[in-house]
Amino acid sequence: MSKKLKRIPKFKSEKQEREFWQKVDSTEYVDYAKMESVRFPNLKLTSKPITIRLPESLVEKIKIEAHRSDIPYQSLIKQTLAQKFARI
């Protein structure tokens, strides 16, 4: 017998939806046994690769902080830049 799933609420923003899914157990809303694999072959990247030269000592400090935060160091760099420039 399958478990009765809760209804997924309507969200006013992506932020509200993200906060909701971080707080709840998704298995109460989604039956993962019925999931299907989906591919998006024509999906374009929304980020642009860049090359930047940084002092080795700075890269090492970034890697140490990223390790403490348990995230890839390039993600830490992106987060830091996004936070800095979100105020502009």
C-alpha cells in the first residue's frame, strides 16, 4: 500500500520554495520510486568560464576555508563574489 503524500504548496518565489525544501522531508511530498530519468541535451550553461591569476597563498587560504565549509573551493569563490556584488 502506498503512502499518502502531502500536497506541495504553491510558492510566491524561488527563495520561498528553496527555504521550504530545506526544512521538510521531501519523501512526504514526492514518491521517488515513480521518478523517471530526464535529459536536457540542448540546455545551455548560464555561467561563463573565466581565467584569473591569484597568488598561490590566496588560493591555499581559499581551499582551506572551502574545506572547512565542506564545499568546492571554486564554489566558495563564486559565493563570495556573489555576496559582494549583490549589494551593487
